[in-house]
Amino acid sequence: MKTAKLVVGILSICLSAMVLFQSCAAGAANALEANGEVGGTGGFIVAIMLLAGGIVMIATRKSEKKGGSIAALILYLLGALIGFATAGSYSDLKIWSVVALLVAIMNVVALLQLKKDNHTNEEEER
């Protein structure tokens, strides 16, 4: 899981740059059209959550504790929820929200694997 966290963290950081540029364009389009949508702002927040989640995943990939996976899970879930709630006409934001949700699910799997590994290690010590 260490390698997967590293790869997903790096991809998440790279993806956050693309989401940031797209959300700036969507925000400018919303402002020019004066349609009252907030997809650009939502995209900006999703990009920040993807960036922060990627950094957390890279920094805690070797940790045997649950804190890093829980923090990344919360960041990605918040990003996905905000993205789905604010997408509006910025339809790509729904795609990035699905990506954030998939990475959150990956962190749930990592948590379950840590729990299983810790339980197995406790039985071996007895």
C-alpha cells in the first residue's frame, strides 16, 4: 500500500493543478455570464483538497498508524462533497469529485488493511 499511496499522492498533486486552472476558467465564465453559479469557487476548493490530500498521503505513506489515512480520507471526502454540491454547469467538477471519492475509498481500504495487519501482529505476539 506504500507504493500505491505514493503514486496516488503524486497524481493527486498533479491533478490539483489541472483542476485549479479549469476552475479559474469556469469562475471567469460564471462571472462574465453573471449566472450566479459557484462552480469556479467549488473547483478551487476541490483543487486545494486534492493538493492537501496528496501531500498527506505522501508524507504518511510509511506510517503504521491510522492518522494519515484518516486525515486524507477526510480531505478527499470534503473535496468530493463540495465538488458535487457546487458543480452546476462546470461538469468536469463532477469528474474530479468522483476521483476524490475514489481516493477516499482507497483510504478506507488502507485503514481496513492497517486494522487487519495490527490484529494479525497482536495475535502473533501472543
